[in-house]
Amino acid sequence: MGWILRVIDSFSAAHFLREYQGACENLHGHNWRVELEVVGDELDETGLLVDFKRLKAVLKEVLDVLDHRLLNEIPPFDRVNPSSENIARFIFCEAGKRLPESVKVKSVAVWESDRACAVYFED
Ligand SMILES: [Zn+2]
């Protein structure tokens, strides 16, 4: 029982994948679409789980770190591959640090194209 809120934003960045055979080993860009889902079971006096405005600001703050950058130069992606899977986990952790205690990140979906996305979640 509880509520799930979801906000969507996007960022543009370049990356390449190390130790990968195929198109993604060469430097190229994506317009990534990111869906952040949070969950909680208690509403405030206003009837909100968390203000959408705040949620959008949290996601934007995290994506601003990645936007218009070469991801391979930004920690932790200078060490771990900037795959959509790893980007989703990064956003999950960074968003979690910025959220009020009343909500938890449930999942982060990272779309690298219209037809392919990676979702990170923790049990
Ligand atoms: Zn790629």
C-alpha cells in the first residue's frame, strides 16, 4: 500500500563503451530519457507524497551533472562503463541522496532510444 510518483526528464551526452565490440565502442551521443519513480506510504498535510516540483528539481539536478558532457570523463564513468544500466544505477543513488526521508527511490529507467531502456531497482 502506498503511492508511486514518476517524473520524466532527459539529457544529451556523449559516451563510448570500453571492451565492447560494435557501434557503441565509438564515440557517439544519445538523447537519454530518464524516468524516476519514488515510493512512499505517508502523505503530508497537503495530501502530497512529495511535491512534484521538488521531485523534478531533484532529477534535474542529477541530470545536470551529465548533460552535454562526455560521460567517460565524469566519475564514476571514468572507471565503469557509461552503459544505460550503469547510468540508471548512478541516477538512482544520486537522486536518493537528495530526497526527503518520506520517500524512497523505487526505480530509474534510462531510455537510450525510443525502443530500448534499462531499469535499475533495489529490493
Ligand atoms: Zn551508446
